[in-house]
Amino acid sequence: MSDRREALGPEVKGTRSGPTHRPGQPCTYCHDGSQEQEFSVAGTVYATRDGKQPVQGARVSLKDATGTTFVAETNCAGNFFVRPKTWSPVFPLSTTVTYKDQTLIMESKVHREASCAACHGKVTSRTSAGPIFLWDDVNPPPADLPGGCK
């Protein structure tokens, strides 16, 4: 097991493996093809900076160095993932996240890391830009925003 994978710790008690587990964690630390199914790119989208409310139905548009675009949609946990058999991008990537009329354009390109949470951890710090989120204090999310698995 890799050190990065081991550092994630155990699965949250009562959580099943699958597309909704471990939101906000760096997916490709496990999903690298060695033990788990490989992901080309994966991440989690939240409503606000606190990373508490996932956004279901956000469209994550990824454009690679060749100009090829792929759009993934977030699930109830806010997670999205792309498998290599579906799309194998050539880095660097440009990224835009959209939910209805709300859009977030990532200012820098993704140069090598396929897990969004490797740079966008749950907490903003010297080594993390913080979670990927669509609304702020000035423009709060809509009250009827879907997200959160039941």
C-alpha cells in the first residue's frame, strides 16, 4: 500500500465503497490502477468554502493540452471521476465547474495531479487551495440545492 493511500486512514464507519465514498479526499491515491479501478481525473465539488454541502449535478468541464474536452457530472456526494477507458487526457488541463448559472473557472492549469483534492484539501492552508466551491458569503447557494446522499 502506498504511503499516500495509507495516510488517508480507514473508511468512515458505515460508508460503503463506491462512487459516493470519501468525498473531498484525493481519489487517485487509491484509484491508481494498482488495487482499485484507475481514474484519469477525479474530485469533489461543494457549495461553499466550508466543504460541508456537496453539489449534485455540477458539470465539471475538463479541456486537455490537445484541445479535447470532457464533461463529468457530480453525484450526490459531490464526487466526479473519469476512467481512462472513457477519456485519457493529456496534461495540462483547464477546468471549469458549472451549476445552472453559477460558474467557477480555475485560474491555473492542472499540470500533473489527477486528484483535485491533492491541491484542494478540506482546509485552506499553505499547501491547499481549500475545497472546490461555487458560492461565497456574498452570493450564497440556493436553498433547494441538491446534494447529500441518503
